[in-house]
Amino acid sequence: MKKKELDQGMEEALRRYQIIAPLLEEGLAECEKRHIRLLIRDQEGISGRTLRRYMTTFKEHGFDGLLPRERKDKGSCNAITTEALKLAAKLRQELPSRSAERIQHILAREGYIVARSTLERHLRLQGLSGRVLENQSKPLTQIEPTRWMLQILQNAYSFSDIKNELGEIKELKTLLQKATLGQLRERNQAVSILARNRGIPIPIITQFLHISAKSVYRYFKCYKADKFPFSRQSSRPLKVNTEENINAVFSLLHYPPSDFGINRTSWKIRDLKSCLEERGVALSRSLSE
């Protein structure tokens, strides 16, 4: 392989590694991986299948597995011509929603035979991805709520864009920072608050972030009361963790349920809770568990 071709191959392998790097972080929960995969697919314009292939080859062969494979038909004239590329670019710019497959058919009628994957790659390299052009042609307020929240997580909008849309809201810089750089809980809280300020309905927020409506409501209520959910955590110990309650639970477990008039050979949570209440120890069922 020539030096120029080797350099190009290394650049492509590095690009692929940079794409999958966020997924290689240890300790990621499955919900975090799902969010990251969505972000990567939307930002890079690649399919889930391609992303899985990059991950698999890297795990099996390391960085070398990300190097482009040499084409068996190398040397044949299969690249898209300059004239065909100019026509394809013009067709995409005229109608951003026009698919690569449709452009491929139009080119074929003009006498240019181009593979769809080649066409998509060259259009993407020129910044003519259909998704990018569609978003650029829409006012910010017309972008669907789910896409808007996704691009908030991607830090795709400037601070001035968000400020112009949402107005003078409290702690906007902090919210945007938490949405892009915070932990999963902080990201969910910040995106929930920003989305509510934009007027996005709670059901759409819960479906996108995979959190409960109660959580979204609580985050926004705390925000409106100047009590950020991601500021200070309560240092008050859980009620169940007090020494008195722990001793009460374990002392009860040393006796069979039959000693308390319960016709069972093993304890059940509801029976345990009932007996604790008789002793003056009031715990919820979840704390007893």
C-alpha cells in the first residue's frame, strides 16, 4: 500500500475510533449506551448496523480492525465523476428531503451509474447530508421536540440560539452545561427543565428520557422554586439505616412467625411490617425490604 493510501486509511480508522470512543467507556449503564448510540447515529449520519460493525471489529481486532479493507476491484474506475457529483449536489440542495436512492435513479437516467453508498458518502463529505440540510432550512421552533432535545444533548445549538428561543430563563448556562457534560441523572434533569421551558409536553419528555412523569414534574417544580435538583444532595440518613430500626428488624427475624400467631414457616414483608408496628417501629414496606 502506498504511503498516501496508508495515511488515508489511518485517518479513516482514527475517524471510526473517535465515533465509537464514547461507547468504550467502562461502567456505562445500558440506558446510557442507548442514549450515546442515538447521539452518534444522528450526529455522524451512520446506521445502527455500521456502528455495531465498528464496535465488533474493534473488540475482535483492535485499532487495526478499523482500517478500511482494500477493495478487490481496486484500479477499476468506479468512483463518482465530477459531473455526476455536481449534479447530485444540485439535486440535494434543491430538495434536502430527496433521498440518495432517488438521486441515484435520476443520475442513472442521465447516464451516471453510481452506487448509493458511494453517493451518500460523497454527499456527506460535502456537508450535504439530508438531515443536516433539513435542520438548517427549518426555524429552530419548528424542529420536532424529540430532535430538539437530542440536539440539546449534542450541544448542537449555540447559547445565543437557545437564549433567543427560550428567553431570559434562570441559570441557562448551567442547564446547558449539565445537559451536555453532566452525569446521566444531571442530564435528564437539565433536559427536562429546558424542555418544559420550551413548552414540550411531559409525555414526550418521559418517552425520550425514559423517566417518569413524576420525576419531570418534580425537577421543574424544584427549578421554579430556585432549588436545583442537581445542587446539594440531602445528608439526612435513611430512616431504615438508624441503629434502632436495624436492631428491631434483626431481633424479630430471630424468631419464627408462629411465635407471633402467624401460620407460616418464613417471614413475609407484610407480616414483618405488621409485627414491627406492634412494637412501635413504623417503617414503610419498601424500607423493610
